[in-house]
Amino acid sequence: MQVIWTDYDNVALLYTCAQVTEDGLCVRSSLQVEYLSRTPVPTDKSLDTLSDMLPGVCVQESEVEVVATDLCKIPTIVVEAVNMNRDGSVEESQQSCKMEDIALDSRFTLAEMSGVWYEVARTRFTFNKMESTTSLYTLDPLSKHLDGVVAGTIRVSH
């Protein structure tokens, strides 16, 4: 996962590529772009800011869909446990970017990504079927890694 841009207080744009070809291109079916928000319903201005960045990651706005944010919440017991722990092949039909050409947010710091983030929109992908996710990220002071707990909902239709 790469943080393309964030203001830390409101929204973030994340880019994940699970499979990169030998020439550095992201295999389209392994690509995921996510809009994260600190609140379940971000402002239109925040969403527009993130949408304006999509060409930089070779994604069209038509590929991004809004997701339901009311389906999933981080259980209180998980929040409490994390706090305790902290204390003691390229598809020809679509453009793909070389990983080295994707600009990352130069101001990024792990500590400021800590907290709750709601996935409010994303590209459709095949390796995860969750319809709604909420993430809680915490910075482990010893390892200096960002640890995450993700809760999600899968819709089943019969």
C-alpha cells in the first residue's frame, strides 16, 4: 500500500498493486485505489480533491465507485485491545502505470496516519469482496510500523 496523498485530518488516497510485471507495470486486475476518510461521509470538496489525482495513478474516475460506509464499524473491544497493546500481465484495454512513475506524498509520516479511516470509494477489484471497510491504524513505538485492524462487511445475494 502506498499513500499517494493525504491531509491527515480528512482524507487520503491509497494505491495498492498486488502484482507488478517485469517492466514495472501494475497488473490491472491486482490494482486497488482507495479513498479513505476520517468520517463516514466526506465533503464533496474532499472527494473532488482525490478524484483530481486519479490520472496520476492511471485510473479513470469512472472506475471508482462509492461504497457504503454504514455497514461496518470497528468493534469497541478491538479499539481497546489495540490501545492496550500500544501501551505495554497488463490488460491492454486499460492504461497502467509504472510503479516508479507514481508520485507519493512527500510529506507522509506514519504517526499522522494513526486513527480510524473509513473507505468511502475505491476501484473494483477481484481479490477482496468486502463492500464496506473501516480501518484502525496505530503506530507501534518499538518497531516504528503502522499496524492495522480492518473490519469489513461482505454482501451476499441469493
